[in-house]
Amino acid sequence: MAYEIDAKDLHYRELNQLIRKAISQGEKHLVIKNVNGQRYLAAGVSAEVDIDVYGVPGLDLGAFMRGPRIRVHGNTQDGAGNTMDDGKIIIEGMAGDVVGYAMRGGKVFVASDVGYRVGIHMKAYMDKIPVLVIGGKAGDFLGEYMAGGIIVLLAMNSRYPERQPAGIFLGTGMHGGTIYVRGGISETQLSPVLKIEEIDERDEKILAEILKEYAQDLSFNFDEIMSEKFYKIRPKTHRPYGKMYAY
């Protein structure tokens, strides 16, 4: 049986104290109702726990967390998954700006659109590879300063069919990791040190593994997702900005 918390009229500190208390008492499934902008939910939590959030969580949902599985039955504000180390955040609606900032592990699955500067400073180390999947479209500076990890941009479930899959300055400062785009994207959207390539067999396996899980978590059709061609975006060299600095 799930442990329920009513967040109505609770200050974010009170709510987070209740969440941590429930986890410390051994609760493995929390249901948090009437969330209305409370910040830092499950921030810094290191535990195997499932958390269902009803309402709109505030800034930095799951920041620095290591282990929880959070499902948001709706939209989120900015900073979801900020510097998260492990675990999963599933967002059934839209998400705001700087989602996945400096992610170093775990997964963030967004059903629809995201805001600006999403996936910036993502990084990877050995077998820790953060993954961010965006079901809709993204604003400017997607993957800015990206050093590692994987971003998958599907551009399918969007409120803005007239827009490009992503805004301008995609991958500005990017020097590692991979961005996969379903259907491709114009080179005019990219930083000049990046390149667009067709995916290979290894990429197909990576995408299939990620997107099967994504489709299952969000009740999407995997075959429909894979029916369109994917392209990958990467830096042209391993040190694309090396000549910009004096030695």
C-alpha cells in the first residue's frame, strides 16, 4: 500500500521533511497529492523508492538524487533532474527550462515539450551515462556545454507543430556526448563545431533500448517512434574549442 502525503498548503520545507521521514521509516511507495510549486522534492535522496507526484512540482525536482523513481502526473517547473546521479524521473506532461542540468547519471523521460537550456553540462563517467528523452520539442540552447550522456529529441508529442524540433544555438559549447534527433534538424540550428551524421548499427541498439523503456513508461507506441529516421549530432573533434584559447 502506498504512503500518501497531502501537500496542500504545505511549505516546501515541511513537505520535504515529511517525504524524508516516510523514507527513513521504510516506506517504498509514496503518493504526494495537491502539489503546487513546492521545490526540491526528493532532492538529495539516496534510496530505492517510488514517488508519484500529482500536481505541478516546483524548481529542482529530484536534484542531486541517487535512486528514487519519480513519476509526475502532469507538468513540472524548471530544473527537474538538476545534477541527479541515479534514478529516474518520468514527466507525463511538459517540463520547464534547464531540465537535466549537469546530469551525471540516471534517466529523465519527458512526454511533451521542454524549455530552454535543457540538458546543459550533462556529463558521463565510465558506465554512468545520463539519458534525457524529450517527446516533444525543445527551446534554444539544447545540450549547451554538453560533455557526455545522451539526449533523444523526438519532436512528436508537441503543442507547437509549426516549430522546428529545437530552437537556435543547439549544442553551443558541446564537446562530448550525443544528441539523437528523430527526423533530423537543419544545420542552421547547430553550433558550427558540430556535425550531423546518420546513425549506425550501434546507435540503433542504443536507441532501441532507451526508447522501448520510454515507450513503456509513457504508454507510447514504440514502433511509431522508430518509424522515422534518426540522426545523431556530435562535435566534429574531441577538442572543438581548443584553438580558441592561448597557451
